[in-house]
Amino acid sequence: MRKKLIETSLPLEAINAASAREKSIRHGHPSTLHLYWSRKPLATARAILFAQLVDDPSSRPEEFPTTEEQDAERARLHELMSRLVVWENSADKALMDQARAEIRRSNGGNIPAVVDPFAGGGSIPLEAQRLGCRAEASDLNPLAVLINKALIDIPPRFRGGVPVHPGIADQHGYQGAEGLAEDIRYYGEAMRDEAERRIGHLYPKVKAPGGTEHTVIAWKWARTVTSPNPANPIEVPLVNSWWLSKKKGKEAWVRATVRDGHVHYEVVHDANGPKGSDDGTISRGNAIAVGDETPIDIKYIRSEAQVGRLSAHLIAVVAEDRWGRLYVSPTDEHSDAAHVERPADVPNQLIPTRNHDVDRLPMYGMPTWADAFTNRQLVALTTFSDLVGEMHKRVLSDALASGLNEGESLEAGGTGARAYADAIATYLALGVSRMTDYSNSLTSWNSSRDGLRNLFSRQAIPMVWDFAEANPFSSSSGNFLGQVKWIAEVVERLPAGGVGQTRHQSADARDYSGLVVSTDPPYYDNIGYSDLSDFFYVWLRRCLQGIHPSLVSTMLTPKAEELVANPYRHGGKDDAAKFFIDGFNTVFHRIRRGANPDVPMTVYYAYKQQDNGEDGKTSTGWHTLLDGLIGAGWEVTATWPVRSERSGRMLSVGTNALASSIVLACRPRPDDAPTTTQRAFVQRMKAELPEALRTLMQGDIAPVDLAQAAIGPGIAVFSRYARVRSASGKDIGTREALELINRTLDEVLGEQESDFDPDTRFAVRWYRQYGWRPETSGIADQLARTTQTSIAELERGGIFVTAGGKGRLLSISELDTEWNPSEDSRLSIWEATLRLAACMQSSGTEKVGELVAQLPASIPLSAIKELGFLLFHEAERKGDGEDAQALNALVTSWGDVALKAKQYVPILTGTQSELDI
């Protein structure tokens, strides 16, 4: 069985850099199709799939017989992957063809089919399709299923099709899903125009002080509660902050005054607004009344809310202006425009009261999902929802008129006019659903950015006291047409190639025969996907009951089968944990029986800071995942830390730099796997870890990621055994195994010092024991003798100083001085590494490259990189974040340094003639 690239090495820094950059990419990015939680970056998913499907050079000795040839081929594949993960290269046909050719070469001329049984936001199936695989996605959550249909299922059915709307001039030149996107825009605009014709009068323009009229972006409201002071029972506005804009030169805030028993609101345009505790009336739940400053307890507010006695005041109007935002004091006209009757046919499904992700709503008098919206918002959303059905009829008529046969429905697998109308309606419904994230009574106003802040800016539904009501007919964030345009931009850039299949199915029920599995399963108890999804689902169901009847057949998303350790559903923590573990084991047992045996499975785990306790032990989620996989008969062959932050930004004093996800590569463990003892397990690790670490360190991995990546070779040894028994005869679990792996890693890294010169061996041992602090010269002399050097030689080497009977190492910052390596008569690996790290901090890659080119041949460049890893590990253990950051920066820039150094080699003599980086 051939080992795959993912089981040996990855260009992690390139993958992580591209993944981090994706956060700033918006237009056309699939994440903007519709919100979903914990969606994996496309760069990560694409790279992991490629490395999962492509052979490691060591598994093809007939082509790459030597270690040097294997390293060179890995470097070539890494370079290809580094280009593959760049967002702008997503539509580079030549590059994608090259990637597909590599996949075919490693799989007998074929490209395997890939499935993600927990498809979620769709990153993995989409990238599988982009790489030429038949992509299958399944999920229990209807929202996830719709998103995946929109990404991988619908576009290939109508690939290369022309728009069907009337008046289209150009009937040619449409590639991929461009025609589909064009129709989404056209019918979305028609839908918006019809909605405005019906309910536009509910959204009047506002008059500026000069008399000019402006389109409103949002109305700023404050919930109110009657003051408990019987002598002054005014309606008290509950406001977190009175500020509307804090932009310099454009400051605006609301002044509230009490007159005749009523609160009046005026927008003030200056920078002298309230500060500190004077800003707002409510903080951490407790409020204070404007005017007489009566304290109002949160319990009183909740009790009033639950009997329906909270109201709302309009406190400001935000409008469009040529120079930005215009803030206007509220008027009776605008307040009255919002006071409309509640529609009869709104989503009245009850919200779960025992899930902390959503329980704020029932706690504050909003027991149903419809209660999270104002009446005017409900009128708008029911109007837009109804128009989805009307647009469906119109698209069907236009499609038939354009010459398409009617055919079967989309749900039945059709590709004709009826299926096309279903497809357009699906995207329009996603537009309505997307709008609800901005059009609800929990959307806030961001005074720093002068814009709306959507509800799901985090993975829960918070209570918002002063909310912003968006105008669906403006041209700013929250408007309906904007949602449609975001979706159309995504669709026109989708690969729309090959076959994509999406199923509404539980992971423990689907068939895995012959499929490659890459998946991002639920994270134990981290996110309540189904409860949060209900916010969107109730509106999608209203839009799509006639189009996806089986998918939206239930009143709310399925809960009982959702694979999450949720105590309120399963009678407590213990039963919830058992439900999760049993379900997890069932899924991965089923995958093991059917999945493609030639390709490892990859599984993502969302590593969190709290997954490492103060005692260094891992928490429930991480070891539960490993226990589940190993218990289901899997052998973990690699672990890779992937992040959506650059590794350099993850380091700070007092925090350990954990990846945002760990990706595990897994193979089925043989049924006749042996048992072993704890002692034999540790010995086996010590035998295998050095070579595994060498491969990791010679690859493109940051020192900050080494400890997590090294879990892979260690847990691979552990998981290849059916059982590992301690001296007492008890089976050890993954929690104990991880502790042994970390301990062994420390020992193996420590043993690397034997490869270094005497001065470096001394410095490593001194730093490990004493850091930069001084100790007696006697201790220094004794350590120097054991490492075959002397204090005089260390001082001559420029790395150690003595004074007053004590000695110490010179720190990185102290070695940030002018230095010419070619003139250094006693240069050690230690001095070269620290000086280069100091130079990287002060002068950057260009200067470091120049210095590297001047290093004598007696200083192996691979040894500098190796020492960088070792010293980073020691600095992290000491909590020395500044030195760890300097060393991490040097090693992670090694590839760039090599390129710069090669530019200087031809003009230098007596230096490194061949860069072994």
C-alpha cells in the first residue's frame, strides 16, 4: 500500500498563509453564499485533499530510489501545492489540470470519488470537485444540504447554459455557471422591484435638516421597560451606547432627555458625547433610568419581558449620503411607519429554552423564531418569501419559452426547465435567508465602522438591547438585492464541473463503498448547529416547501440524531458523552468497512485553546476524537496543525500557539494487530521519531507547529497496536499516550544536540538549564569540559561572557550587531543561528539571505534550521515568547532566505557554494 504525501510532509506555512488570507477575501468567495459555522478555508481543504490523493515519493522507490531524489520530488510537489492554495489561482485551468494529472498518476490513471459525510459549509466537497473528483456531500442538517446543493450539485447540471430571461442579447460565450448567475441577478432584481412596489411605502425616505430627502439605511431602536419607580414610571430606553459614529470629524451620538413623562431623542453631531459609565443605560444586564437614575435589576427586566411588557423607541435614523452616513433625529412619521400589523403566516416554531446558544430569546420574551423580528421585518420577509414562489413560475415560463424541455424537478434529478426554475428559486431563497442575518431585532449598529453588524458575528444568539433595523430597499448592507449579488458572484466563479451529489442523510446511514473520505465532523459540545440553523431554516422552509418538499418536511431541523454532546437532549453530561462516542464510533466503523482502501481518510478537529489544561493534559473533545477513531479500528498515520492565522501572529508571552484545526490522516488498522507493553511502545517511538522529525523539519513547517505535527508519528505508533498495556496490566488510553508522546518528543529533540559543534552543545545545555541568566564560573567550566570546549573558547566565539566570577550566554538581542560571517574566525552553529534570528527581526529576509550566503562551508545550513526548531521548543517551554517568535520567524522564512542567498552566491568566494536548504 503506497504512502501518501499527507502521511509524510506538507508545505504547512504556505497552506496556513493562504488560509489566513482567505479571511479578507469576500467577493465571489463561497463563504459568502450563506453563513455556516466552522467552515474550513478552501486553501486548507484543497491542500489536504491533494496531499491525501497523491503518493509520497518514498512509496515509489522505482522512480525515486535515493533520499535526495525523494526530497527533491517532495519539494516539487510542495511548490505545486503552494501555487494551488492561492485564491487567485482557483480558476487557473492549466494549474488545476497539472494537479489532476498528479492525482491520476498516483491512482492508476483515475481520479477517485470523495465524500464528506458531515459536509456543513461545503468547503471539502467543493474543493474535491475543483480537483476533478466526483464530489459527494451529505449532512443531517437541511441548511447544510441546501448550501452544498448550491455549491456542487446545481451548477454542473446547467454548466455552459445561457440565461433564460427575456431580453438577453448575447446567447453565446457563457462558461461554467455564468449563465445561471446572470439569471439569479435578473430574477433577484425583479423580485426586489416587485417587493418595493408592494411594501415600499413602509420604508419612507428621511429629510435632512436642509430639506433634502435621503434613502434610509437603518432605523436605530432601543428596547424599553417601564421604570420600577412608582413616582416616575417612564418607559426607560435600554441602550448599550449612545454613539452612532466615532469616526473622526463625523462623530454623532444620541442625547436623551425626559420631558412631560416621556423620553425625547436628539442626534448631536460633535465629539463631546458621553464617555465611560455615562455612555448608555444598561451594562451586564443591569440598567439605570434616564432622568432620575433609578436602578433597574436584570431580573425585573426579564420578568417584564416574559409577560410582553417590553416596547421599543426609535432613537435615530441612519441615511445614505454622498459623503457617507447621515444621522438624523427620529420623527413621528418614521416611528409610525414601523407600527404595522403582524402577518398571520409567520414562522411560529418554538425556540429551545435549554440550549445556551439560543436561550436568550425565550428568556427575554421571544419564545418563537418569529418573535426575533419586528412586525415590519416580518411583513418584508413574508413578502420576499412569497415572491420566491412567484419568481419560480416566471422562471419556468421563461425557460420553456427559451426552448428548454420541462423535464423533471430538481429534487428528482432533472436538468430541464422545471429543474432550472427550482434552481433559481433555491438561490433566491438563500438570498432571503441571508437577509435575515441583517433584518432582525438583534442586529446591532457598529459605531466604529458606521455600519450594521450582522446577528451571527459569533456562534450564538446574544441579546441586543439597542438594535438597528435595516432597510431592505437601500443600497447598503442588509438590503435584499445586495444578498442576491453576493450569491451570484459566488455562483459564477464555481468550478461547475464533473459530478456533484448532495444527500440529506445521516453519516451513520450512508454508503461509503469505494469512496475517499475527508470530513470535518461535529466538535463534541462546541457548536449547536441545528439550534442555530433553525433561525434560517424556518424562512427557507417557508420559501421552498414546494421545491424541496422532502428536505424541508420537518418543522425544525432534526435534533435527536445530531452528533453533538448536548446535555439537555440526553439527560446530562455523561449520557451526552456516551451518545456522542457511540455515534462517532458507529460512523467510523461504517466508513472503515466501505471506504477506498488505497487512500487514507482525513479528519479535521477544531483545536481550541482550552483543549490544553494548565497541567498539560488534553480535554475531552480531543482525546474523545482519538479514542473514537482508534476504537473504530483506525490507525492514525499523521497529524497536521492547520490554522487560519499566520504562525508569527500566534505567538505571545503567556499563550501557547495552538492551531485552529488538527487534520488527522488515518488508515484501517489490521484486524490481527498485535498488543504491546508501554515500555515497548515508548522504545518504538524513540526509534521512529528522529527520522519523522527530520522529515518534518526539512519540510515547510513552522517551529510553532512542530509539537502538534509530531503527535502524528507518535500516535501512529500507538494506534497500530490493538492494545498498549501499562506495567500494572491496565490498558492505556489516548490521554496517557499523548503525555508519553510529548515526553518522548522532549527527549528526542534533546538528543539532537549531539549533531552540533562543541560550543553549540554547551550553549544548548546551558540555555536549557539557565536561559540567559548568569551562573557561577565553576558551573560554566564544568559544563564546558563535558562538551569538549572551554570558557575561553566560548568567549572568543562571541557567545558567552564572564565577569565577577559568573558567566552567561549572550541573548538574541545582544547579538543584533554588525557581523561578517566570512571574517568570523570561530563561528558556531549557535552564534550563526542567533545572529540570523536577530537580523531577521531587525532587517528582514533580504539581509539574512546576504549573511547566509557568506557562511563558511563548515556551518551546515540544515543544522541552523534544526537548531532553530530545538531552541524554539526550549524557549516555549520557558515561556519566553519574544525569543520563540524570533526563532519561529527565522525558520518559517527559510525558503525565502534561500532564494535571497542564491542571488549573492555568485559574487562571493570562500562561502557556501551550494545551499543545502
